[in-house]
Amino acid sequence: MTQAVRSRSPARSSSPSGEPATLDAAGLQALAGAALTPDGDGDGDAGIAADGAARRGPFRPGVWLNARQRHTARLAVHYFRAFDVLAVIAVSLLCAWAAVPGSLAEARLWQVLPFVAGGMAVLAMMRSLGLYRFTRSHRVGLHLAAVAAITLAGAAATIGVGALMRGAAAPWSGYLVWTGLILISLNGLHIGWSDLVGRWRTSGALTPSIVLVGATRHAEGLIREALTRRDLNVLGIFDDRLARSPRAIAGVPVLGRADDLLTHHMTPYVDRIVLAIDPKAEARVRDLTTRLRTLPNEVTLLVEPADADWGKAVDRLARTSLAQLDGPVDDERRAFHKRLQDLIVGLTATVLLAPVMALVALAIRLDSPGPILFRQRRHGFNQEEIVVWKFRSMRPETADATASRQVTADDDRVTRIGRILRSTSLDELPQLLNVLKGEMSLVGPRPHAIGMKTGHIESARLVAEYAHRHRIKPGMTGWAAIHGSRGPLHSAQDVRRRVQLDIDYIERQSLWLDLWVMLVTIPVLLGDRQAIR
């Protein structure tokens, strides 16, 4: 990489310990300022001062979230519906309990069926009629009116079933109380949901972020429309023809060549890579697609609208700010189920294993001087840099934060307690904290240290699809681990096998597969006496 390109690399701060800190909003804004100069270079907008660039263009949002954090916000709609379901169940049970003479456990079916029918009707209509989409054109008043209309329709179902089942003896006052409580509960909840989504949109938490490949008129048209609409962030531009490219287009900096994007620190913040080149240049499109498909980010070809209405292109790139609940099972619903599983199982495991972790911590303290925990920067979802926690298993002075030297049999760096911890995987237990924080999952590709080497070569350079491991959160255990690929990677063949196993898991991932992997992890790992860790 040339010095000119290096000067456009993102600014990174350092922690007191000397480790590089993660790229944040200040670093991204500094990147924009460094890429632009006050004198401009002829495109009419490149002469924006650094603070103007940070204010106007791609670095406009006050809150910067990486792709994993934005994806978590997108999945919030599933939590909204879960709270609505709980509210409807609670109100229905309360009203049914009040309407029957004895205890609810002794109630007859015909006494509680009207409330069940009304509750199911309300929840089904709210989902099928799209009341959880919260689109950009969302109007709170209309939304609450729709909730009220659905509640009245549910009340009609309750009264109808009650009249059919009980006739004149039906508890009409109970049905009216149910209607009022459902109306108050759901309207109150949806006022909160609407306010929360509105604040997320204002802060930029739901605004998709893209980078453009190609400093072309296509890129300029899209950027100008995005700046006008303010519902799409263009973080930067990459172009192989740097000699002919401006330093910026409409305030968006040109950050380097297409190949620089492969290792750029901005990629964890990118939702999509957009090729802003002429689709008729088929050879160039194929070449760029081949080179960029090694990244975990989605790659899209931008086609100029026939009527030059770039608003349509921005709409396509900025749509679906929240996950949808209707339709077949998709990646977002699987991600929600996976996160729910991580929270429930992870929290339970943390509580149950707390005594074990306390004993391990005591053993480490008695065995050798130094900290109990070891932290290491590793790659997470979408190549985000995360700090992974482990129990220390090596002598502090020999700790290898970059895994430049992988562990071998009889490694003199490993302590006596460390050998036991590594052979039983007890050293991984602190990663439950990473799971609860949402940086990791219980099941997924194992997170590798940034810059980890196999032999004298960085492992990521040995397999073209290596970064595809990062299309999902890393896990404490995984498909590769239970199939014998755990611990160090000592050859290119080891790297290829693990990457293939990880990609197989990503393509097959489901709630039931994760449960099965967790179930067999302990017997498989304890029975694996050949693996070196």
C-alpha cells in the first residue's frame, strides 16, 4: 500500500495499556477530515473543510454503531411483539380469572375460550396487518388508531364467541373490561415502541451504511440524493483509478483502491458494498465481484435509473430498517431466536457455573503470579474487533495477544493449571460475558486472534473465503469444534478445513442445530485427547 493510501487509513486511538482502541465516531469523523483538504481538487465539493465534511456528509449521525449493533436494533421488533404477546396473555388471564366463580385452574373451556379467541385475533391481526414495520413514513396517530381498530375487532370476536358459548349468561361486563385493558396496554406499549424507533432513526442507529466502489457519476448521483434524503450513510469511496479520481465527491472521501477495502478498518461499520460502475463493463464488474466476495459484506451492483431518479436507488438500499415478522423464516428471525437462546442459556450457565469459575480463579492465583483473566482482540461479526476474555493459562510474560506463535504440545509457556484448563476448555468460561454482551454467541465459528499466523503466514491469507466466517457471531463452541477442528491451526490444510466447517455451519444454522451442538460439546471435547490447545 502506498503512503498516499496509508494516509487515508482511519485514525485509531490507543488504550492506556497500549492496545489499539476500536474505531469510534470520533475516529470516523477524523478519517473524513484527513481525506479532504480545504483547497479542493476540482469536483466542486472537495473543498469542504474537515469539520464541514464531518457535519455534512457520511459522518453526520451523532451516534455511530457498527453493523452488529445496528442489526440488534433491527431485531428489536421481535422484542416488541414478545412484550405485546405477554401483555395480551396477562390481561386475558386476569379477566378470565375474574369472570369465573372459582379458581382459574377449575374453569371450564367455554368460560375462558372467549378471552383466548379475542387475544389470538388481536395478535394475529397486528402481525398480519404490518403494525410492527414502523417504516420511515410511520405516523403515531394513525398507528394508534389502527391498534384501537384491531382491539375492537378482537372485542367483537370475544363477544361473538361468548354469545355462542354462553348465550345470555355471558359476562358482558368482563368482555368490556378486557377490551378496555387491551386497548390501554397495547396503545401504551406502541407509544413507547414508536418513540423508541423514532429516536433510533434520529440518531442514525437504523440508517444503513454503505461504501461505494467507483468514483463515477453513478456514485455522485447516489451520494447527492442520499445527502438530500438523509436515510442512507455513504461512508467512503474506493476506486482502482486513484490517479484520475477526485479526493472526494460531494463531501464523501475517496479512501483508497478496491483492494484496500479488503483490510480496511471501516468494514465492520458497512452494511453493504455498492459497485457504482457502468454495468456494461462486464469484465470489470466480474473482477471486482470476485475480489470483494471474500468479505462478509453483501455486494450490490448499482444500476442508474432510466429516468435518472436516484431516489429509487436510495429507496432500494435504505429499505427494511426493521426486521419483518410476516413471511417465511428468514435470517433476521433466525438471528432473533439465536439471540434469545444465547440470553436464556447463557445467563443460566453463568449462574450455575459461577462456583466453578470462582474455583478456577483461585487455582490460577495460587499457581502463578499475574492476572487471572487474559484478554485478546479477535474478529467478531462482520470483522468487528472485539475483546475476548479467557482464564489465563500461560505465564504473563509469555502471553501472545496476536497468536503469532500458536500453542504446541508441551509448550513451555503454559502453566500447570493452564494445561488442565486448556484440555477441558474451562479457560473459555469467561466468554459467557461476551455472549451476554451480544459480541459472541454460544454456538458459532471460534473467534480467531487478529493477525493470527499459521507458520509464518497470516491465516486469513491462506483461504480466500476466510472472512466468510464472520458473517455470523463467533461462538464459544461450534460445528468445527465438535468435528475435531479446535485449537491451533498448524497448516494451510487445517485452515481450509476449519473455514469449510464454519461455512457449512453458517449455511445450516438453526435453533435445533445449535441445541444439538451444545449438547454434544462436552462429551466430544472431553473425549478428544489428540487436540492440542
